Amino acid sequence: MRRIWPTVAAALGVAGCSGKMNRIPDPTLEMATALGVEQAELERGHATYMQHCSQCHEWVPPGKIDPEYWRGIVPHMAVNARIGPSEESELLLYLMAAHGTVHGANLQH
């Protein structure tokens, strides 16, 4: 009986890591339209996230974090990651769009 618990724990861990909230969504036209921005802006923000953020924050996908938190933390993290103002703005747009994709929110910026 004791041998089954590690298997159960592993299965629960895998199940908890699956699903819509745990993925890093690719930018879509629908995401851009919901925010009233160009898809290219979201694509650049996604690229910035993948290059600078996901390396350390891979276990915290954008959809899990409230947009208000992103608005507060991104400027500080941008300094640490040496992300310029335009990249920071596009990153924030992408993070807001990713959150909206997961939660069905309409996030006009």
C-alpha cells in the first residue's frame, strides 16, 4: 500500500499541471481584438515573455496572475531583465491578453 502513494502523488501533480490555466498561450487575433491592439504587438510581447520571463517563471503561466498584479510587477522586473519601455508595454499587453484568454475577460487597456 505504501508504494502506491508516490504514484498517486505524481498523478495528482501531473493532473494539476494540465489544463488551460497552466499553458502559455500563443497570441491570437481574438486576443488582439479583445484588447483593441495589433496582433503583432502581442506577438512581440509573447516573444519577450518567452525570452526574458519564462526562464525563471515557467511554473507561473500568465493566465494565473491578475492583470493588476502584472501592472505593478512588470515595471520592476523589466528593470532587472533590462527590457526597454516598448518591450515592457508589449509584454504587459500580452500578459493581460493571456489572462483574458484563460478567464474569458474583456481587458481593454
